[in-house]
Amino acid sequence: MSTDTRLPVPWTAVGTTGHRASVYGVHGAEGKTHWKAFATRRQLRSESEAVEWASLPVGGVSGEHRHTRTEEIYLILSGTGELLLNGEKHPVEAGSLALTSVGNIHGLLNTGTRSLDWWVIETLAPATTAVLSGALPPQGADMTKAVVHDLFEEKSVDTAGVFSGPLRRVEVVELAAGEERVLGRDDAELAVFVHAGEGEVSAPGVTERVGLVPDTCLLLAAGSRSSFSATRPLRLAVVTLAVVREGDGR
């Protein structure tokens, strides 16, 4: 499920990849891709388009395409492949994190022996928002800002200098069995993806608890706090999506 009006306020979207769609000819490429939308603009308070998951079978291709409106991350969750970024090939595996600003061309090829799965988050750059609102005319895209990181090695990646929109940081939170961590920010909503392990998440004043297993995704509302606890060593990917108020800067 992508959203449920019965969910308590702290979690504006909760879902798993168990129920996914099959997409044929994604971005003009032949073959099948699996896809899941966890949250769209209806659930997001930040200037964001979507929080999604995708999967390519062995030999599958997500066709090369140019992003004309959004800044986007790809976080590889499992498998191996090649990221095609502005005509150059970059080998990718679990933990590879691609940041692509507006105007860049990218695609993905599964070169491994198992499915290639990745997490996708798209956000609007301020210039895009201004054009869509009619405040600015369309301008040329900057194709120079695109980088690939090893998130599992670096642990935390700041997007300053690449992105100008609400997606500010991507990080890994690792909890040992029995450990607990409180996550939440007043000025941002957090997208959280369970990469490995098991546990649960709870929130003050909420009797419901959400079980955490691999491939679970949650969206934590700005201003809320949630407590994540691990029953088995837990690895979470966490993305900060700033909720910018009028007059605020980056």
C-alpha cells in the first residue's frame, strides 16, 4: 500500500515491495521492470514528486532518459549493474548512490545474476518550481552536476553543490540487536527504507506499532518523532526532504 488514511499522523505513508506493478518498455527500453510508488505529491509536504522502488530482472534495462523537471537519487539496494550517466558507464552495486540534477541523462542495466533493485526519490529544483508557477521562463539545463557515491562506505552524503531542492542528505542508520534510535526533524520529512534486519517503529501517543522487515518504506511527517528498535541488526537508508517555508533558504 502507498498510503492509508487510517495511519497515525507520524507516518504519512507506509508500504513494502510485496505488491508491485510490472512495467513493460520502461523509458523506451524493451522488457519488463517491476515498480512501486510508496508516496507521491499527495503525501509529500516537501517540493517532491515521488518516493519509489524499482527492480530489473537479469539482463533488464531501464532506458536512458533526460530529467527535465526533477533532481533524483538512485540508491542501489541489491544486485550489480551499470549506470549510464551522460553516456558514461559506472559499475554499481548495493550501496551505490547516484545524484543527478536537472538536465542529466541516465539509465540502468542489470549485468548481474540476480535482480537489480533500487530506491528512487525525485524532487523539484527551485527553478523548476518557479517555471511551473509561471514566475520564470524555461532556461537551459545544467548537465554538469551528477555524481556517484558509495553510501554504505561513506555512511552520509550531503547533496549541497549538486542539488538545489529539498533533498538535502542521504545517510545510513545501523542499529545492533536491542538498540533503539529516535528519528525525526521539525524542518523536514524523512523517507526511510529498511535495507536489512528486523525491528519495529513506534511513536509517542500512538498505540500502533509498525513491523520492520527488509524492503519496508516509511515517510515520517515533519515535526514528528519515531522510535526505531532492532530485534535483528537493522540497516536503514534515510533521506532528508526539507519542508521549506516562505523566506527560508537552503
